[in-house]
Amino acid sequence: MLIERPQDLPEALEGIGGSPHAVLLAGGTDLMVEVNLAHRRPEAVIALRRVDDLQTWEDGFIGAGVTYARMETGPLPALAELARTVGSPQIRAVGTIGGNLGTASPAGDTLPFLAAIDAEVVLGSRDGQRRLPWHEFLVGPKQTALTPGEVILGVQLPDHIPARQAFAKIGTRQAMVIATVNCCVLRDDDGTTRVAMGAVAPTVMRPREAERLASSEPRPSQAALDEFQRLVSAEVAPISDHRATEQYRRHAAGVLARRTLERCLTP
Amino acid sequence: MIVTLEVNGEPRSAEVAGWESLLWVLRERLGLLGAKDACLQGECGSCSVMLDGALVCACLVMAADVEGAQVSTVEGLASRAGLHPVQRSFVDEGAVQCGYCTPGLVVATAHLLDERPDASHDDIREALSGNLCRCTGYGALVRAVAAARDAAATAIDPAPADGDSEDRS
């Protein structure tokens, strides 16, 4: 196996351009599980943890190398909440937002926040940069629009960040668990509501009908919340797998989205 | 390839293959058997070590990427003067059953008390959430961590430590 350990971004981009099929290594918490279980034997690896440019977190730009541990104490409430639900302290110390995007699991915990806020994914190569809206980057389960020779540089958030934010997740225990369903709700003071659901479709998704209903209600009544819950359950498209059945996920998605919205409504 | 790193303050080097983890290198190349090999997927914490100041699962660290890193393992905690206070506390509180999870828990606990000398009951449970004890001896474990915390607080300030009573129940 060949490994490159670039010290800065130009060196990293040159290395990735020169070995476009090299595996990109950040925290290693996904890759090494596959390596340890002998599902993968990479021939070439480019290790990114020494690249300071990827650690940047300025204004609305979060570098791909920002760890869950940093998100936990960062300024964005929903991002902090979701980071705290990921793995264990050992995982959060090294796992990164760029890794979560690159792995593109339908259950990835940063993805509902990034989808709800309409983040763009910033990709770089030695030929330049491009930005893709989250839904053009995440194209399927564990599938992204990243092309050989490119690397995720980070995510760009919009200028406007809704003040009310909440994230919630259902799993079999509080720690060390992959989401059975996860959910992020963002709400503006004028009522505009954004909802994103994970682990209930091939990629993270926005239940648009439910969003429209919640956005039209300055103070949602119990009946409106019932309808919101029903719409979320109707709009998600889950599968049955070893973590839960399709029926359970559909029901849980509605309940979880409603509770998460209710948290955003509490004064 | 050869990687060079610092382990418990001493320069070490090892020939590693691409698929190897830091855990493999510590155990099989450097003869440090404290970090344990259990789940190999970051679920159990029995391979917890410190890597450049961060608590990590050594099984999830690619060995080829530790070039130049500083690693500390459970073997580096005790000194000639005796056990590390966390190790002493685990012994005193009987926080060990089969012992397989103990090295990882000791490293995680030492890290917690370095970072948060006043860790609450909830902080302790949260900090150890990635370290599984399949003997399920969690009550004694949490008591041992609280006792180590209180002993350190007493050593600094002779006034009685204001520990929460549930830790001792």
C-alpha cells in the first residue's frame, strides 16, 4: 500500500490529482472498520489529517476536517446536538463532517442538518473548486457526486441561519448507535420551517408537504401537529432492514419530527 | 513501510503493512499488550489510547498514518512511584471483573479527569459511553472514577470535596 501524508492543501490536491483512485483517509472511523473486517484493502491512501486548510471553520464555512468533538462545542445548536449523538468520545475525537458526507450513509447524522439548512458541498481538485447543493452531492445510499481526483473541502452554509434549531435521533441506546431514524428541524421566528429526515429514504430527505404545513402555522395547534406528523409519515420512503421495519420507521419518523418541531416551538 | 512514532515518551519504529491498525502495531510489533483487541470496529473502547492528546480507538487508526505521532497507552500510566491514581482507584473500588475492558477504561478515565477534574456523575457516564464492560460491572466503575476524582480534589484542596452523593450510593 502506498500512503501520502500531505502537509497542506496544494500538496493534497496534487496528490489526489496524481492518484485519482487513492482512498481518502480522514478520521478513519468508517474506513478502518472495513479494513479491519477485510472488506477493503486499499492500494493507495491519501491521509488528510495534517492539512490545516481542511480544519477551517469560519463564518458559514465548515472545513471537511472539522471533528464531531469541535461541532459539539461549536456555535450551531443543532450541529452541536447531533454531534453529541455520534458514536462515543473516541469516535467524536477523530470523525469528521467531511467523512460523514463522503461515506454518505442514509443514516449519517450531520446530513439532516446540512439538508435542512440547504448547505452546499464544496469540492476541490487541482483544477479548481465547485459547489454542489446537498441533494446534488448525495445521489444515493453511500453514493456521492465526488469524482476521481476530487476531495471534499467542506460545507458552505447560507448567510441566514434559523434561530430555532433541534436535532433528534432514535436508536437502541443513547450512545454508540447508528440512527434508526434521525431528524433536524429549523424554524424562523416568522414560522418558516425546514425539516430533514435521515435513515428513512435512500438519502436524507425533506418532507416538503409537512414543511409547508408547519410554515403556514405561526402557533401550530394540536390538530396541526397531528397533521404534520401524518404528513411526515406519509412522505418518507423507508425500507426494512436489521435495524427496523419499514412500518416502524414510517411511524417513528412522524413521531420524531413532531417532537423535534415541538422543541423548536417551546419559548 | 516503516513508521516512526513516540510511544509513552520513547521513540519507536515499526514495519507496518497497509491494512494494519495502530492497535495491531502496538500489540504485534511493539509488544504492548495493554490495549485490547475485541470488536475491531470502534464499538467497545477496549483499545482506547491517546493519540496526539486525543482519546481514540487504536483499532480505527491506520498505522501508516501515525508517522510522527505521540501515542500513550495504559502501560505509560504507572510510574516507579506506583500506580496511577485512576488505577489505584479501580483496585480500591473493585472496579474490575474479567479485566478485559479495564485498560481502555483506565485510559479513558485518566483522560476524562485530565480534561474535567470536576466531572459530574453524568459527565462520567457520558465519557465512558464508548467503553463496554460485558461483565456489566458499571456501578463499581462509576464509583471508582468518582473516587479518583474526589481523591485528586482532596489532594489539591484539603477541604472536603463536594461530590454528588449518588456516586457513593
